[in-house]
Amino acid sequence: MDSNNHILQKVINDTEKIFQSIAENYPVMLKELERGIKAASSSINNLGAQEGFVNLNEYLQRSESESRQKLSELKEFKEKNSEIIKRLSDAIDEYSNSQQYIEEIRDISESLQIVSLNALCNAVKAGKGGEGFSVITENLKDVTVDTIEKTRTLGRKGNTVQLALDEFYDTESMIDSKRRKILTILEEKVLKGINSYRYQSDITGNLLGGLNSESEEVRSCILNIMEELQQQDLIRQTIDQIILSISEQPQISEVTDENIDSAVFCIRIIELSVSMIEEVINILEKTIRLFNENFNTARKKLEFIQNEKNKAVAGFIQNSESFEDLATAGKGIRIETGEFSMMRQELIKLIFKIINHVEGIAEEFESFNKISGWLQNVAVLSRIELSRSKSLGGMRESVDDMSKLVERIQQQIVLGEKETGNFIGKTADLSEEYRKFAGEEINFLTDFNNIFLQNIEKISSSNQSFTEELKRFDFFSDTFHRQFDQSEKELDLLKEISEDLVKVRNELNETRNRIQPFVEQRLQGRNINDWELSDDNMNTMIEKFTIYSHKKTAGEVSGLDVEASVLEAGEVTLF
């Protein structure tokens, strides 16, 4: 009996110690959890944010919007560039006609040269009457030589212009290729990189936000366990009454006719004690089961949250590859825009170089005006000489041919000069427009490149901050984990306590089973089935009980008619 009382007292002490530990530690654990949830919420809402830098998601949205805007503006530059180049190309095509006029002037001049040589030969044959005409044809020959040489000069200058125009078109083609490459980088790498980075950031934020809600379930499990603390009062009072009952148990070494009353009292005390032990065991089993369920749920949630958090971190860090693509794209744009600007500057210089060449051709055309005057004089003088000298009568056809050729040359000079002048006028205006437009595009790309690289730098800084924040980010502190692990150890102690109560119950049942056959044998000897206790010990003990349900159970076990007033006198309210 002393051994059982010792075990029962130890149960009281151990359960009080465990429940006291829970009462002290769980509010701390709950506080740590709530602090962790609050900190997690704050971290989730501010991941990637830095001083002077908006939330990462907002910044990515803005960067995407800016990039799309710049992409649209760059396409507008491309369209405007195509329109200017088309107009410039049309002007160049028109100018190419002036080259045909130069060829025509040369061909006519060569024909005129042949005609003048024939006329000179005829004039020489005419003798003294052809001397004046010889001088005229000699001058005509010299003028045609000059004209042919000038056409050759103009041809060389025309070729120079054509080479410059070919270079212009080649450079413009390369510039257009650069522009398309920049557009492609913007569309396929920058926007996709931002979208991918933003998408993974959203996934990470949403996942962590969901885990934040999951952590609330851990909090619910802790509260469920804390609600069980009230069971300690019931356990303690019940075990106190078990100890009280066992202490009233008489020592029965042998059942005789004289001690049947004590033996029956002992059996009923044991039955009452066993009944109350079963009650405590049930309470403990229910508590252990509830603790187990909540601990298992909480543990699974803890592991799930930790695993998902690790996945989120790994996913975001892996997503840094998208950022690396973005950074690479930024470097690519910087290189391409740098080359683009240099080629643009060179093209502007080339346009003015072309204009200078064409202006030189225009000056050469102006010198044709003097030649045209000489040719006109020669044609007039030839007709005068023809009319003055009868010996030149057979040269009328040659003079007519000369006049016609001179007239044709004059026409080609006028047309060529006009086309060249038109080209210079158009290209001068277009070149100025192109220069202004190209400067705007260069400034646009320079500003865009600077802004974009700044954005990349900010996103890079945010990415590093975001990644570091995720690595050290956790829902549960080390203190929480220590408290939680300690609580699981206390759960094992509760199981040991329950096992100790089973031992006491089994030992009491062994004592009852040892006495019961002898009592039944004595009762059969007296031809009775039940024994009514004659002393008042049971009532006295029942009066000492503090829990109403235990008084009632004791009365039922003992077979005594316990008065309601006695029951009511011992009723206590536990909750």
C-alpha cells in the first residue's frame, strides 16, 4: 500500500510538474510563434524592398511598363526612319537621271567632234574661202574636247557619289539590323526576363503568404494543448481521493468470519480506487491522444512549412537565372546601342559628304553654261560663214548637223543641271531632317540605356537583398523549436505516468482477486450473496471526497444509500 501511495504521489508530482511546464512554456512558445508569424508577414510584404526603393513587385511592374513603352517608341523611330530613307531613296533615284544626262552629253560631244573634224577638212579643201569656217570648226573641236573631258570628270565624281550612296545604304542596312536586334533583345529577353522574374517572385510571395496561413494551424494546435491544462486539477483531486481510499484499506492477511466486514470493505475500497484510477488513466489517455494528435499535426505542419519554404527559396534562387538573362540582355543592349550610336554618327557624316560631292557636280554643271554659250556662238557663226562663202555651199548639211547636236547638248546640260539642283535641294532638307531625327534616336537610346541599366542595377541589388532575406527567413525561431521539442519529451513522460497508474491498478486488482474468493466462500457458507457493511467507515470516507461524481461512484460501489445531502455537501465546481 505504501508503495502504491508513493507511486500515486509521484503521479501527482510529475503531472503537476509537466502541466506546470506546459503552463509556463506554451505561452512563451505561442508568443514566439505569433512573433514569428508577424515577422514573416512583414518580411513577405516587404521582400526585396530597400530604403528609397519601392516593393520589388511594384518595381518590376513599372520596369515592364517602361520597357514596353520604350519598345513602342523605338518601333516608332524605326517607322520614321524608314519613311525618311524612302524619301531620300526616291531623291537619289531621281538624281541618277542626271548621270544619264552626262553620258548623253559625252556621246553627243563625241558625235559633234566627228562632225567638226569633217567640217574642218571640207573648209581646208575650200581654200581661201573656207579659212573663216576653219577657224570656227577648230574652236568647235577644242570646245568638244573640253566638254568630253568635263563629262569624264563628272562621271568620276558621279562614281564617287554612287560609292558613297552604296556605303550609305550598307550602313543604313547595318543600322536597321542593329535596331532590329535591340528590338529583339527588348521583346524576347528583357520583357520575358522581367516577366519570368516577376512571375517567380509572385509565386514565391504567394507561397510564403500561404505558408503564413498554414502556420496559424500550428498556433491552433498549441491552443488545443493549452486547453487541456485544466485536466490537472481533476487528476490531482482524483488521485488524492484514490490515496485517501487506499489509506482506509484494512490489512487483510486472512479472511475469517470475524473480519468479513473488513474484507468486504477492503474489496470495495479497491474497486473504488480502481474505478478512479481508470478515470485518471482515461483522462491521461485522452490528454495524451489529444497531445499526440496536435503534436503530430503541428510537427507535420512545421516540416511542411519548412520544406515549402526551402522550395520557395530554392525556386527563387534558381529564378536568378532569369535575372542573369536580364542582366545579360542589359549588357547586350548597352553594346548594341553604343555601336548603333557610332554608326548613326558616321551615317550623318556620310550624308553631308554625299551632299558635298553633289555640290561639286553642280558646280561642274554650271561651267557647262559657258560651253553652251560657245557652242551657240559657233552654230551662229557657222551659218554666217556658210551664207557668205559660195565655196562652202556643199557644207550646209554638216552645219545643220552641228546645230542640231549643239542644241541637244544644251538641252541635256539644262536638264542635268536642273536634276542635280533638285537633288541638292531635296537631300539638303532631308539630310537636315535625318540628322535631327538620328540625333533624337541616339539621345533616346542613350537615355533608355542609362535608365535600363540603372533598373537592372536596382533589380540586381533587390535580387541580392531578396535572396538573402529568403535564406535567413523563417516562420519559427530557434526558441520555438526548443520549446516544441521539449513539449514532445513531456508527452513521453505522460505516457510513463499512465503506465505507472496501470501498475497500481493491476496490483490493486491482484489484492482484490486474492481476497475475493475467500469472501465468496464465507458468504456461501452463510447462504448469502451479498454483504452489507455494518460500520460507518465507508460513509466517513465518502464524506471526505471533494468531487461529487466520486461520492456517487463510491456509494454505488459500496452498496450504500448515500444521502443526497452528503453528496451535495461534497460537490465542488472545477470549471
